[in-house]
Amino acid sequence: MQSEPQSDSSGHVPASHSNTGDRKPPPPRRNWVWRFLLFMLFISIVLNVLQSARSRYMRYYSTGPTPEERYHSLSPRAKDKIAILTVEGAILEQNGYIKQQIDLIREDEQVKAIVLRVNSPGGTVTASDYLYHHLTELRKQRKIPLVVSMGSIAASGAYYISMAVGNDEDTIFAEPTAWTGSIGVIIPHFDLSGLLQSWDITEDSIKSGPMKQMGSPTHPMSEEEQAIFQELVDESFGRFKQIVMNGRPKLAADEAKLKQATTGQIFTTPQALKLGLVDREGFLEDAINRAVELAGLQPDHVRVVQYIRPAGLFGPLLSRATGPSRGDLARLLDLTAPRAYYVYTMLPEWGGIDLP
């Protein structure tokens, strides 16, 4: 038989024996808080992915010590040099490692020719054009030949800077399995407005004018915004085509081939040869031999050198893994700034990356 709950002298029943029906229900679950936290988690993941990609591509660039010259091939004791200038990874910075190599060659009177070794998917419009300008000026000022050697990929902005070879014949070599081309421009954009709406999040930034937030992922792009961005893309694309026409006069003379080559498509080496985007199928040593020939040198009287990054240049990148730094906000703002790219990528709805 169940015992009756005991009461105290005042007749009150202790709380531990009160009926469960008398308990107050827990406060209602605040769904909007969880939605907000999930949204912030999503944004954090996206930013971390972008930052990781940026760090991966930016590993090639540095503002640290001057690169070191190393012997590569041919005569190790020769005075005259052929310099291998390496372009690897995304082209994102103007005054990074590539520019350092250009400056070293400009000041070295013993360098009689340059082999531009390219293995890059491209990069930003501005960085690509900047490096193209300085490579062209270097070739003209020093009056030395420049030969391109394409590795696994030399696309978009990487092809853009390859046009610094000028009008010399047989100056662009591509390995048999190389991919090149992707001549075009893209401004990446993602519409996250549906996601924000499903999580009951409202974007209400305060801006000075209707176009100040142009291209924001928090709202669908309007027709007016699309028209403005398209104009920017068309102008950059027009410059790209002109650079290609200047560097490839035979291609420029064939309107049908020029149109086919400038659709943004990536091409294999055999396809690029047929279009005239490259001159020869060959490896780095073939490009070196051509540079020796154009410079009027003998293989046994010239030394091939390349430039090596000092190991200490990785310090700033490795420090990022230890946690947030004072520059994190600046880097995140930089990642979200709209840019036009000369680049080839497989990211969905992007058509070209340059993750800055």
C-alpha cells in the first residue's frame, strides 16, 4: 500500500512529494538563437575554406629575403647565364616572389636570356597585367629574348603574362600534357539570400547609395548590377584579347581561330598548337635550348640558373595555424571584396578562381 506524503506542522507538503502536474514547464526553446548559431557556423566554415585556399595559393609569394640563385644546368662555370623565372600557383600579388625574380634579372648583366617557367591557373586581372607589364619592360630594357615553358597548366592570367614573349618565333613551349588557354574574365558571385531567409536572418546594412553593396551575396543581383558588372568584365576581356593579339599576330590574323581561342575554354597542348596559342610541344630543356639559340650563345659557354626561395619565408603562413592574429579582419575583408579574375578553376558557378 502506497504511503501518504508527510506534511510539516503548517500542513505543507514538501516539494519533493508534490504532484508532477504542478511543475512549471521549461521555457520555450528559442529557435531563432539556434538558427543564428547555425548560420554563423556556416559562415565560419566558408571563410575558413576560403582562407585555407588563399593560404595554399599564397604559399608561393613572400616579402621576405631575396631569392637565392642556384645552378640548374649546362656549363657550371660559364659567365653568361640563362635565367629560369618561375611562375607557380595563383597570381595574386604584384610585388611578390615573381617580381623579386624580375628585379634580380634586371640588375644582372650576365643574364642573356630568360626562360619563363609557368605552372599556374591564373589570378587577378590587376596582378596578371602588372607582371605582364614588368616582364615586357624587362625584355625590352635588357634587349634579351624571353622563352616560355608551360608545365601542367598555364591558363588565363598565366597565359596573359606569357604574352610578354613578344613577336619572336617559336618562343612558347608546352609540355605534351599541359593545359592552357582559358582566355576570359570572371567576377565570382554567390546568392545566399535564400539561405538567410530560411534562417529568418535579415540583412539591413546601411549604405550611402544603391550601388554601394553591389554584388553582395545577401541579395539576388539586380539587372542593373548585372549590367554594370558585365561592362567591367567586357572591358577587362577586351584588354585580354588585345594582349593575345599583340603576342600572337598569326592568331590575330585568323578571325575564326581567334574567336574559338577566346571563349574561355581550356585547351590541351595539341589543341593549342592547332589554334596557334603555343608554338612547340616540348619540355623545359627544349625551351632552354631555344633561349640559348636566340641569345646567340653556345651550350657549353652558358650557365642556366634558377631562383630559390629561402626556407624562412614560410614563417608568416605557418603562424596562421596557431590562431587569430591582428590581421585576420583585414584578410577576411579582402576575401569578400569583389574582384575580376583571369583564372581557370573547377569551383561550381565560378568559371575561374583567383581566391585572393
